[in-house]
Amino acid sequence: MAKRRVFRTRVRCPGMEADLGPTANQHATIGRMVTLEKGLHSEVNVLINGAVVGSLAAPIGAKVVSAIDRGQLFSATIEKAFPIYDAKFKPTGAHLDIKVEYVLEKGQPAIETEKSWRCVDSPIANAHPTSSFFTNVAGVTFDGRQRIIAQCSVGERLHLRDPNNRFDKGAIKVLRSNGEQLGFVPAHVSRDGHSSGLAFRMDRGDKYICRISSLTGGGWGKSLGVNIEITDAEGFITAEASAVANSTDVAPGNNTLGWVILLIAIVLLLVVIVAHNS
């Protein structure tokens, strides 16, 4: 049975150009998604909007590389951001504390960091073992998609479709319910022809639910971006059904408590009446 796992680590990012002091830039950075990608020399690069800003430390990087080689998918978000300054207080990069989530299949080793941050199971995942992961949407700047994305909202349900793209047979469209296209699932996630890829799983009949987890960018000179959560449909439906059942289970308990209080009030009233008559 697959379990949701989490580890945290700090990344030195000399490629961060924005000053992340106590400014709006720092607040805008926290919560953003980053991508973990295997580099040319078996290091694990950290990317923001497709640009390499740093890499994982060697001990944890080696474990992540092994997991990537066997098809493991990761989603990572920035929890804290600290600026790095030189002797003249000129910003030269940043330290990012990132939270990395992944789904651990039975028999595979968990990833643990060297700084006492241990992998922890998500209690929600243990109760309802759904398989989900986060990624960004690729190709958001083409074909007027920025205008479409500007009308989207966090939590909006999306649809995944295979368009038989002549440039990438494994490409998967990301669509709104009205058919407007936001872009594509990134190639490293769809992985055409590979058994660990989303395209292979969809081709064999697996169903997935997709929603917008966050919207990024915007403002002067910045393109809008979309981060999405893709969840196994069967597990999602099971979890939703269980949540509904749990919510309905609460009502009888509340009603019983109400009747007990009412009964006590009636008894007290009768005692007062009897005492008054006597």
C-alpha cells in the first residue's frame, strides 16, 4: 500500500536573483512550488519556473537521484526563504527551506535527510491512501493562454486529455471545464512510453482528478503560471465518500445530546414545581 511521505531540507540557491530580505519578494516566494530534476552529473537541480537556482546537498541528492531513476515523482514547495549577502551587503542568492512530498510504494526505501528531519506519514494519507502529486503546467505563455489563466481560481477542477500531439505523443492537455486549454502536463511527468509516466497510466485506463493548487506570477513583466494537483480518481472518490459518511455520523450524536439536555431541564422543572406545591 502506497503511503504519502515527506522530508524537508535546506538548499543553497546562488541562482536566486531577487532580494529576499523582509520584503514582498520574500512573502511571494514562500509557498511557491519548485521542481527537482536530475542533472548531467547526477546532482539534483532545484528549478523555479524552469530555471536552475541551486541543487540539493550531496547526501540527500544521492538518495533522490536513486528514487528518480526508479520512477519516483516528487512535489516540493518553499516553506522559508533567507537572503544571502556578501561583505558589501549585496544579495548573492538565498537559502530555501523546502518541503518535499512523494508517494512511497511498498518495498521502496524512504528518503531521510541528514539534519534530523525524518520522513513522516500524512495521517490523511494513511486513512485514505490516495496517490496524488503536484506539478506545474507547461506551455502557459502560448496561444493566448495567459488571458485564460487570468480567469482561473485556486481549487478549480480541470480535465486531462491526450491530444495525440505530433511533437510529443505522450503530451497531456490541461483543460478547463469549458474546453479552454491552460497548457500541458510537463514531459518529465507524462513520460510517454515509460511505465512510471502519467501518459502510460492514462492509456491503460487509470483515471485522475486534477485541480489548481496555486497560481503564480503576474504583475509587471511576469507571466502567470499554474500549479496543479493530480490525484488518483478511485482513491479520491473513496476519501470523499468517507468524509461524507463521517460528517453524517456527527448529526445523531448531536441530536442525542440535545434530547438529554431537554430531559434534564424537564426533570428540574418538575422538581421545582413539586417543591413549590409542597
